[in-house]
Amino acid sequence: MARNLHPKSLILASVAATPLMIWSAGAGALDSIEALGKNIFFDEKLSIPANKQGCASCHDPTRGWILPDSRINATTVVAPGAKPHALGSIKPPPNAYASFSPPFRPGNFGPFVPPWEGGNFWDGRAEGCGARLGASCPTTPEGAVSETIRLSDLPSGVQAAYGKYLGPTADQALNPFPNDVEQNIREKNVCQQVKTAKYKDLYRQAYGGNIDCSPNPKNNPAYRTSFKLLAVALAAWQASSDVNSFSSKRDKALAADPERKFPLVGFSVQENLGHDLFYGITSTLNPTGKRANCNVCHNGVPQGQPADPTGEAAKQLYTDNRFHNIGVPFNREIPGVAKGIKVGLRAHVESVPPGSFRTSTLRNVTKGLNGGFVKAYTHNGWFKSLASLVHFYNTRDVLPRCKEDLGITDATEKEALQKNCWPAPEFDNPAVGVVGDLGLTDAQEAAIVAYIKTLADEHTPSKP
């Protein structure tokens, strides 16, 4: 039976386009460890050469926590490093809401889904297993894996308070600083820079003492322990409401709705239809129960909360934190990266097929799209608009292949759209049934895009 619009539907048309005037977007005051992490995140002096790159250089809050360079997003995709001519090899993923990803772990998630979930990075290699008492690290010694931070790395006096920050986000934070194509700065140099930074007192307030950058003892230098504590501070801020603010139009409209259920009074008819298509809900707007299957991958809630099949949970994350191969084409515009090189989860777990990448949240994917700013979507940035990505999900297996006899080799998004074709997937055996031939109309595609646009947070952290 279709879910009726209820008497509140009588006022939908009159209020749907009216800005909501409830709860001011923002975050509460930060404590010392969160404030320390925030200062580190924005500090471009933590690179060599100095003043060249900080965490925010690739994860800009004003642009939805991604690379804030429209020209690069529209072409080569990958971020430049601090060192001259250094380039990454994959699109920087967004980092907001990443703190909800569980430690990397096995599971049985059905056909076409590798039996792993969690971690950070596109391949999950920041496992976060230090957050599990008694866990052995690494979980999968087959491929790349990040160093982990354990409870024993924390001063005893703060273990009870800060142990909650250990996990994939803390482990991920260990990696960009020493990476020679990112911030290009050694652990000891990071420690020494923070020791003299304007925010150095925050370290003392958070950890109860001044930062120690000594090279002793040789088997476990003090500067290495201090470096780990800085990573924990980064994780603390990234777990705060300053980053994960749940302040989007969707969040506000849901909280203000009389029933806290869809269709929302604060949404347009198109946005409400987009939600019903996203989750495959039978309703007055979607009487046949048409499914876009978006929720198969982009649906999840924090650990310990009830499942959310209808997308009405207050803290819906819009990711399952699992790994999927959706058939993304090869991006020939990324310099120095040949076809088949970036294999996703396979780089971490060699026993799985190549081509599965961790699902990013849909929160903030349209944040900062003003003034013609271009974003790049999916792990390799092949897609340059949300509309084309939704069209791909809908028609991947319907439109013809972009082939050489059409004068195209490894077509770009622009070339594919001009020829009304899609390139072959970079990796074989992408998921079928879930995407590729959904039978959506142009209006239904547009409704899904409209709904996803409501997931952009209104709160933007200010620079410290």
C-alpha cells in the first residue's frame, strides 16, 4: 500500500521552498584535545617546504572536505604535494563523518560485495585495530596497511578519556605527514614544529605536559610517541560536532517535521520524491515503489544504533563503509597512473578481486558548488558532476560502450556525454542488478540529485 502524504501534505507546496529558521548550524565549544587537532589540521607549516600544505589543503571544509581546486578537479584530479612537482595518484576522499567508520573487519555482505568493511582510505588500510582490545595488527598482512595507535601509546592519565578516539581516523592521520607526495615532513619535524607553534599550550592542556621531541630511547623515540598523540588529537577533532555537524537541510527539516518522517514539510515535492526513489519507498509520490538502489551502498548509522531502512534516522551517515565495484571507467587524465594500477581493496587484501573501493558518504558532496566550482566524483574523479554520476548508475548497462571505432580511447566524462556512451569499467565484474539499468526517467534522476543536495551541511568550521 502506498504511504500517503498525510494532512501535512496540504502545506508542503506552500512551505517547501521557505528557508527553515530553526536551530543555528554550528558546534559546541571544543575541548583542548579537539582544539589541538583543529589547529594541526589547518597548519600549513607542517610540511616541507613549510607553508605549502596542511590537512585542509586537500580536505577543505568550505568545499565539502575535498580538494579546493576546481581546475584540478576538472582535469588531473590528484592533489599536488608540498614538494615541487609531487603529485598524488588518487582523488583525496572527504574526511567528514569518516570517524564513524568501524575498525576494519570481515563480514558476509552478499554477492558482489567483498567480505570486509571499515577502515579509512579508499582501500581501508588504516584499519584502526588499536581501538579493539586484544586485537592483533595488522588484520590482513597481505597488502598495504597503516601503522596503528594503541591504548598503551596514550599517557595513562588520559587513556580512559581519549581511548574513544583510537581507530581508523587516528591511524589514517599518521600517514599524510611523512608521505613524500603529500606533506613530506618527518615525524620528528612535526613534533618540533608543534613544540614552537602558537597553539603549543593546547598540547600541554590536553596531555598534561609539554610535548617531548627527544630522540630517546632509541628503540621508541619520544618524538614518535608525541607524533602519535598529535594524530589522536586530529582524530578527536574529526570526531567532534565541528566536523560532523549533522546540520544539512535534510537534518533540519527532519527535526522540524511534526512527525519526523518523510515526506518532510520543509522539502519540495522534488526533494521528497528523490528520497522515496533513493530508498525505494512506495508512496503517493512514488506509487510504483520505484527503486534507485542508492541505499544499497549509501545507507548506515553509527555503531549500536538501529538500522535505518527508510532514511529517517537523525544520524544517517549515507555510507555502509563497505567496498564496491560499480564499474567506474579508467581516468586517463591522472598523470602517471596506468590502467589497472589503483586496485582499491585489493591493495590491502590481496585475496579479493581488484576494483572495489570504500563507499564515501554522500553528505557534503554538493557543498561549495558555487560560482561554477567543479568537483570530481568517485575514487578516480572520472565524474565531474553529480548529475552525470546518477545518470551513469541509471544507464551504465543500457547505453553503448565508448569504443575506438567511435574515435574514443578511454573516454573522459565530457567525451562520453557528447557521444551518449559509457566506457567499459576499468575493472571486470562490477555489481549488476543494483546499478546499470534502473529505468529511471530524467525527472527521477533530477529528483535524486535534488535530494542529495539537501545533505550539504550548513555549518562550516572556521580556521583557528
